[in-house]
Amino acid sequence: MRKIGTRLVAWAQPLGLTLFTLSLVVYALTRLIGLEEFPIYFFTDEAVQTNLAADFIRDDFRNYSGVLFPTYFENDFLHNLSISVYVQIVPYLLFGKSIIVTRATSIFFAITAAVAIGLILKEIFNIRYWWVGTLFLSITPAWFLHSRTAFETALFVSLYTWFLYFYMVYRKRSPRALHLALLFGGLAFYSYSAGQLVVVGTGIFLLISDLRYHWENRRNSMIGLGVLVLLALPYLRFQLSFSGETYYHLRMLDSYWLWDISLSEKLSIFFDNYERGLNPGYWYSPNNNDLIRHLMKDYGHILKTTLPLAILGFLISVKSFRSSPHRATLVALLVSPLGGSIVGIGITRVLSFVIPAAILTALGFEAVARWIDRRITYTGTAILVFALLSYANVSMLQDALVNGPTWYRDYELGGMQYGARQVFAEVEDFVKYDPESRVFVSPTWTNGAHILQQFFLPDQPNVHMGNAGVYLLEMRDDLDESTVFVLTAAEYAEVMESEKVSVIKLERTVPYPDGRDGFYFVRMRYTEDAEDIFEEEREARQQPIIDEVLIEGQVVMIQHPLLDMGEVENIFDGDTFTMIRTYEANPVLIVLTFPEPRTISGLSLTTGTMDIILTVRLFDEEMDELITYDQDYIDLPNDPTVDLPFSQGSIEVSAIEVEILGLLEDPSAKIHIREISLY
């Protein structure tokens, strides 16, 4: 019996390694199978990674700002992409642009996260069922979905997992592993802007948590400090070059930290967000709060059936709080909502939660499994558990591929943003079929459609981004039978109902996953009555808009041209981030009539990027013109603020007329006005 037991133990040891290897195979297959089919969208945030990598090579290792080996790349006005671009360079050079290559590159790093989870459980926690962590992570719905994309959040979580692993190795057996922990922490920091607070928060808590150990290994810790300084240098370079970028990023995200509210209100919002990011209800129950393209229908972000095991693992870790690895796991759990709490909780911002959750779930399972092992052999239990978890992985994959396309039937901008691969493949085929036609692809169904065009059809001169809307707003000479529009269903319905155009031919359609026609290839022409209809509409647009606006506590009557973006209050709110855009007026004429005469001595104006001629006319109570000031402003910087002090000093006025002429190459370009301030 003793020999049999010895043989079983000897066989059980490599069994764990075998099951871990098989778990990685299951994990990899459930990521790579049907890679183009699920998620059903190929998002702009994925395509831009490879686009930037390609342009980086083309531009001799510089970004669009001309910076050599930049810390961050520009992503549509924001400098927020870094490591996720660099990792796409070699795959792009080897295989070019494709969905499979872009996503598979991200998946490679996601697979390494599964490896790191297994190593943490085996080498650090020394549990017998160390390989289950990989499978628990694999069937975490939020991770299942996002680890099949090229979103930078998945790369961040993968690098962050290695940061945790090497830190635990540093604490348990090898002080020199601290340097690798810092390296991967630095890479994680640069990989995703919302992850920066998670990395910094983790580092601060681990510094305090293990302060005595750091001091005992102070020589090694000082080397680590040097490594940390080196890792911080690229960020310092970036901040010195783009000092306002963090503020601009927060403004783009409408962070409440920049709202005009008290500090106590900001802290209240922060802690509400933070609590939600740790709430089991958010993680383990299906929710409708996140964008549907980040959800798997009827699934929680983490499988509800694993919650009891996670709670058990959490209690074990709390009980073992004196153990550094258990403390580190709890720290990773507690800091995971920090990035989302600054703006608002969303699964991409708090995705790192799934790593400590998988570790705790495995620890909880180990406790249960050890009780089961008293009644059933380890081998039998291990094989059964592996089979069940593998089946769960395969079932989730099957559900995603078969049912996922119709989980949500909003395929447009506010929903799944479906169609990148399908539409551009159809456009490519159409251009081959009819190379003489110009094709305009509507950009209204997805964010950053021009980025997708650059990804799929970068060198196709006959393909442009645009829709029929501009041809319905004004009569254009270039509408002929060689022009083809790719329209959404709503745009096609608008064209069919319009009295200005008639459809010559419906060339083809691209269906949605539920069978409905989603995109229409259309040729059209103007009707005989179109010119008269356009003229009537143009005359109507020339009529000024009369409104009221609050300026320095005073209700002022304002006359302004028709706007197509923003509210007129935006240019008097003291915030140059908000703005208006005129529909077609250039020059722009804005007239302010005050309820009571007021004294002013000058005016400052912030516009969009352009040179301008500014004319200001001042009127008395009888609306007689008192004086006119005008000034040319040439060679202005981006989004300039200009100042026009009145040379004759302060003057009491009842009305002021501000005329802004934009000196633009395109006379039909829109005029952006950010702020008008009287002083």
C-alpha cells in the first residue's frame, strides 16, 4: 500500500503540470477560435494600435509630433497610447495589418497573464490545485471578452499580473526579483492611462505593507529606487513636453474633479465610485450600466457560481494577513477601482479586479478541494475539476460565437458599432468591381471611422469617409452617377424620404447579424425641385437667432447665427473647453444687448485654430454707434486667445456687436468659438 501511495504521489506531481499545460491550451484555444467573429465589432481603439505602429515605422521611429521613440502616441487629440503600440510593431512588420494579427498580439500577452496566475498559486501560495487559477480566469466573462480584443486594458492587466508575481517572488525567496517587479510595474503604468493610479496605489501600499522587509534589504531597495527613477524618466519627458495633457484628458472624460463643486462633494463622488467598483453586485450579477459592447448578455463580469469560493478565499487571506502574498492579493483587490473612481466606474477601467479575484477563487477552491481529497483521491478530483472547468470554457466560447452576435440588436453608434470588417470588405470588393466610382462610407455608425479606413483600406484613393448628409444640406456640383454612398439604415430612410434627391440604384446591402439590412450602397441624383428647396432653406438659415444668455449674473439678449454644435451659453461660461460651432456663417456676427448700460474697456476672444479679423462696434441706449474697433490677428497658435483693449479706455454701452471673420482656406469651413469675455 505504501508503494502504491508513493507512486500515486509521484504521479500526482507531474499531473498538476500536465493539467496546467492543458489549461493553457484550453485558454489559448478559447481566445483564438473565431477571433474575428467575437467580439462582433472591431473597434477603433483596436485598429489605432496597428495604425500608429505602422506610421511610427514610416516616420523613422517618430510620432506625429516628431518625437523620437515617444513615451506616448497621439490618439485623436489625446496622447494616451504607449506600450500597446510598441508591441504591435514586430507583428505588423511580419504579417501586415489584419484583425487576427492585431488581436492575436494582444492575446499573446493575455495568455502570459494566465501563466503568471498559475505561477503565483504554485510557487507563492504552494497550493495543490494551482492550475485551476488559469481556468477560473479564463471563464471570467469580462476577461473572456476583453482578452479577445486589442484594447490596451487587457495588455495592462497582463503586465500588472507579472508585476504582482515578481513582487511576491521578491518577498518570498529572491530580493533581486524586485527589479523585475518594478520593470513590469512600469510597463503596466505606461500601457493604460486608467491603470496608472492602480499601479501607483499598489506600489504605495506594498511599500508600507512590507516596509521592514524593504529596510532589511535596503541595498537592494536602493538599486530598486534607481530602477524606478529610470522608469520615470520617459514620463517626466512627456510631462515637460505636454504639461497640459493630463488636464485635457480629464476634461475629455468630464471628470468630476474638474467640476465647480466643493472638495467634499468630489470626495463623496469618489468614494461612491470606489464602493461600486468593489461591490460584488457589480461584478457577479448581470448589469446594464456598462456599454453593451463591453458586456456578455446574462453574464456577470465574473461568474456568480464562483462567488462563494472567492468569499472563502477572501476570508482565508484576511485570516492570513500577516503573510505578504495574501496582503499583496488584498492590496491588488482594493486598489483596482482607483482608476475608474476618478471618472466613473466602467469595466475597462477596473478590469484588473479579475486578477486578485481569480487568485482568491483558487484559494477558496483549494480549501474545499482539500476537504474533498479526504474522501476522493487527488487524481480523480483533479481530472474531474479540469473536465468541468474546461467544459465551462468551451460552453462560454460556443455561446459567444453562436448567440453573441444577437445578444444585443443595437448595432449602431450607441451600441455594438458593428460592421468594420464587413463594410470595408464589401467596399474593397465593390471598388474592384467598379474602379471608376467614388465611394463615400458613412462615419456615423462608429467612433473614429477614418481610423478604420486607414486600417482596412489605407491606399484606396477612391474611398472616402462621408455620407449623404452634406448633399442634403446644400447643393453640390460633384453629385453624379459615379458617386456611391454607403449609408446606415437611418440615413437610407432619410434619403428615400427626401424631396431633394432620388435613388438611382441600390447597388448592394450589408446585413446585420440578426438578418436586417444594416448598410446600403446607393447611387442618387438631385431632383428637379432640389435647387428651389435648397434656396428656401438657405434663406431661412440666414435669419439670426434671438436668445437670452446669462453674463456675469445679468440676463442679456443675444443675437447669433444658426449653430450646429454647442449652446450659446458655452461662450460665456468662463471655460475655454466648451464651445459653439456655426452652421455656415463667416463672418460670425454676435450682438449683445444689455438690460442696463454697462461699462467695458475691452474684450478677449478664444476661437478654434485660425487667423481672424475681429471687429467690435459699441452702441448707446438709442442704438447709435459710438465707436468701432477692429484688429487683424495673424499667425496665431492652436485655439488662440486674443485681446482687444479699447484704446479710448472704459466706455458705457447698451449694446455691443462682435464680428469674427475667420481667415480660412476653405470658405465653407465651420467657425469654432470657445469664449468671449468682456472686461
